[in-house]
Amino acid sequence: MSSIFKTISLAAALATIALAFAAPSHAAPYQAVQMDKSHVKFSYKQMGVGMDGHFAKFTPQISFDPAKPELTKASIEVDLTSIDTGSGEADQEVVGKSWFNAPAFPKAVFIAKQVKQTAPNVYEVLGSLSIKGRSRDVKFELKHKPQGTVGVLSGSFTLQRADYAIGEGSWSKFDVVANDVVVSFQITALTGK
């Protein structure tokens, strides 16, 4: 008799666990960002050698419900003067007129236009990226890793710097600095404000 009760108890426990995993992992949309666990990075090739850097200052705004991605509102402003290429001299060069022209265009801005789910915890994002007064549509895959009330959102896309006039004059050729720049990000989002 006790073995029957143990079997029923075990079955009930397994059913409870299964329901817990089947239920949504969050009760509310992500509406805040944990900045110390978020980043915006980039990589490119200079004379065929891979180079990396990041932006120290950026301001994300987000309202994202993984169950209702079509209602997403998201944007990010990147302070171009906060670039860190690993070289102080390069940092000063790249904010100048030939590159970002940060005095006239201090920020890069991305605004999401459309978000749709393509697989469990995977979404396709279409948005507009503006740099140096030029805007282009970009599309990328967004991955969502739920961790209770926290969600880690990550993705990457490749932009062509020529589309935004990043590197003018003698820098407009791609023999020294490649045209392709890979931008990657991780946003650690929280539910509530």
C-alpha cells in the first residue's frame, strides 16, 4: 500500500515540476536594464587583423514581453565619444570629423520597428540604426535567456561603415580598415521599473 502512495506522490511531484517548466518564466514585461551586466561591443579588421572594442556609455529603453513580442518598444542610444578601442590615440582619431564626427553627431541610435518570434526564445528584430545623420534598416536575431525575473537578451549584426560615412576621405577605402563592422550586444533586462 505504501508503495502505491509513493508512486502517486512521485507522479504528483513530477507533474508539478512539468507544469512549472511549462508556465511562463516571468509574469511581467522586461522594463528595466541592469547596466553593469550589459554591453555594446564591436569588431572589425584592420590590415587583415581582427580588432575589438566597446562603448562605455549607452542608454537602453525597453519594454519587452517574450510572450507578446509584437508589442515590443525598444531603443538604444550609444554615446560615440565613449568608444574604447584599446588605444587612446585611436579613440581620439575615431571621434573626429573623418570617422564619427562626434561633435556634430554625438550619438548612434537604434529603434526597434518590428519583433517577431521565430523559435523558442529566439526573435527576429527589424529596426532603424542612425549614425552621422544617416539611417539604415538592420535585421538581426535576438536570443532570450530567461533567468527568473531577469532576462539576458543578446544579438549581433554586421554593418557596412560606408553606409554611414564612417571613415571619409583617405579612410573611405577598405585596404586598411575593412568595410564590415560586427556590432554585438548583451542587455540584462529586469521586470518592472
